Amino acid sequence: MFFPEEYDILISDAEYKDIADLVYKWSGINLGVNKKALVKTRLLKRIRYYNFKSFEEYYAYLRDESHKEELVEFINAISTNVTSFFREEKHFKILAESVLPDIVQRKDKEESNKIRIWSCACATGEEVYSILITLAEYLKDLSAWDIKVLGTDISLKVLAYAKEGVYDIDKVKNMPPLLLSKYFDEGWQGNNRFYRVKDSLREKAVFARLNLMDKVFPFSSRPDVIFCRNVMIYFDNKTKRDLVKKIYDCLDKKGYLFTGHAENLLGMDAGFKNIAPAVYKKIGGN
């Protein structure tokens, strides 16, 4: 008996270029010339799902306007979703000690209790819930505030995971025990222990699909803070500049932008002031 997975499907340089160009067009991710083996590995499952005999057949299928749902699966397969609770921990310390006090003081002057924060590549939701825990610890009583933390991602698969807010023990093993007991409910599925984010936090989270390559971001309220971390490392300079401009335009006046530590806005003339490593404050604008 023969199994399709036993057969290797090769990807030519021309086929790889077509695939890479399509990824760039729809996600802004610049794969470069050294990711051919990675792309092949990640897409073979999709190719075998349709019993295609080549990457050329799969590419032709993706180009068909009637197959937009598969285009989403294609981007999901290529996208990297690496995250953890309180990743780059110093950022959450800055959020609690510098950013939130400034925002709260400004909200008091404006007689507003509304805080909006956007995690623009939230993956499986750990960043969103880390932000909410930081807010809860600082504000003490979340019920006194109109708070929403929006988590967006291009991948529908990870968004479904994030909405559930359920994590196995390995995902929360580095969480301080006090925070774990305070903001998570423990449960068991057979012999496997899991933790679910408490409803009091989950009701403050909103998850939606959004492509950072969209021309504008359709927010009804301007975010006070945007977390756009470890996203731009995959983009070329033009895509970075375009994204930062769109972030600037949608961010509230005197709002804050957090980027990854391997990312910076040097040479972009982007309208932000660097206030800490990979933390920026909007200057000028509305």
C-alpha cells in the first residue's frame, strides 16, 4: 500500500518566488531567499489535503478568486505564532509604572473612564491577557472602568484559541502563583490540568481577524496603547514605514506604541518619541 505522504513534492525556485510574492502581497511578510525549505514544510499539508501534485497547482488554486478561504489557510500555515505570558517582561513593568499612570491622569482630566489597548498580532492571546492582568493589578477595580483590549491576528486558528482563554500547564508554568490563582480557574481534562482565564478578564477582551496590510484600521475608538511587537522584523523597510504611519494615524493623541526589542523606528520620521527601550509616545497629531 502506498501513502501520498511518502512522496516528496519538490518546490522549484520559480514556484518559491510565486509563493513568496503572494505571501508578501497578502501579509506583508518578506520571506527572502532563504526560507524555501521552511515554506515547503509548512505548505505540504495543504497541498496533500487537496491531492495536488505540485506547488504550481496549489499556487494556481490560490490565485483563483473563488478560493479566498484557502488563501486564509495559506497565510495561517506560513505565519509564525510564537508568544508567552508576559513576554519581554520589562514592557509590562513600564506599562504599569509609567504608561498607565500617565493615561489615568489624562483620563481624570478628561472626565473619562475609557481605556482602549490594541494587541495587533495577538497569536493565541497571551499578550492580551498579560495586558489585562497588568491593568487589573494597577487599577485594582476593573469594573469602575470602561476597558477593552482588542487582540487581532491574521490567523483565524489562533484567534479561536485566544477567545477560549484556556492554556495547559506548560503555558502558565512561569506565571507567579499569586497571579495564577487570582486570574485563572484550574480545571482537569482526564489527567491533564489546564487553566482558564477568569470571566472577569475575558469579558474585557475582544478578538477579531485583521490584516495589517489593510489600507486603514477601522476603529470606532482610538487606542490609548498599541502593542505591535515582533511583527515588523518580518517586513521590508517600505512595509514597516507604511504600517507605522497607519499606527500613528489611528493611535490616540499622546498614545503609546510598544515594539519588539529587535525593532526600532530609527530613520522613519514617524512622529514618535522614544521613552524607553522599544517604547514610544506619540507626539503631535490628533
